[in-house]
Amino acid sequence: MISINRLDHIGVRVSDFKYAETFYRQFGFRVTRRDPEEGVVVLRHHSGLELNLLDSASRQQQTENILMDIDIKWPGYTHIALQVLDIAKAVNHLTKMGIAITEGPVTFGDGKTSIFFRDPDRNVIELTQLPPAYHTAQEVNR
């Protein structure tokens, strides 16, 4: 078995570095590296999450995300999910930022409550709040 320590980073294909950087900065991400030859901008969040923005998306694909918006379902990563402490505060903050929530809040069978929205390139982002019982179970399993 391969021993995996944690998630290292998520690669997000974007059509415009500047536009994507501005969007993700609103969520606390900061640029830690720019490499035009590699076509990547690395963003890091204080939580430890790292995003690699890859500047190679077609600038024409602004109206739909092939993995999420078409009837035929292709294999591939469909979204990133970020945990938040308070989903209601997240909704208020997104509203103040002028970012449209595309779905939610919705509570799933495991008790997680989530909202979904899109980045400038229509990549889906989920914000999810864990139920109190989840935290209690985590503490018991330590």
C-alpha cells in the first residue's frame, strides 16, 4: 500500500491568470509562485490548501463546463469542496461579494450542508459545513 499523508494540491484549468487570481484571493488564497514557462500560478491558503492555476483553457469555453453542464456525463473531477464553519455566514459573504449561488443550501444524508457556486471559468466550488455529530465522532476516534 502507498502511504498518503494528505492532499498536496488541486490543479484548476483557467483561461486568464489575472481574473482567476482576483477571484480566488477573495477566499484568502495568496500567490506563492508564478512560472510563465510552466504555465502555472500557485496559490496557497492559510488552511494549507494549495491550488495550481493552469493557464491553458480555451477562452471560448465560458458558457459551460463540459463535466457539469452537458447531458452526457464524462469521467473526470467535477468540483472542489471546501469545509467552512458556518454555511449561513458563507452564504451572506458570497452574496455581498456578488457571487451567485448555483445550488443550495442543501443538506445531504450524512448531515453535511453545502452550497455550490462557480469560479470565472465555470469550475464548480462547494462549501460544506459538517454536522456537530461529525466532530463528536472524530474526537471519539482519535
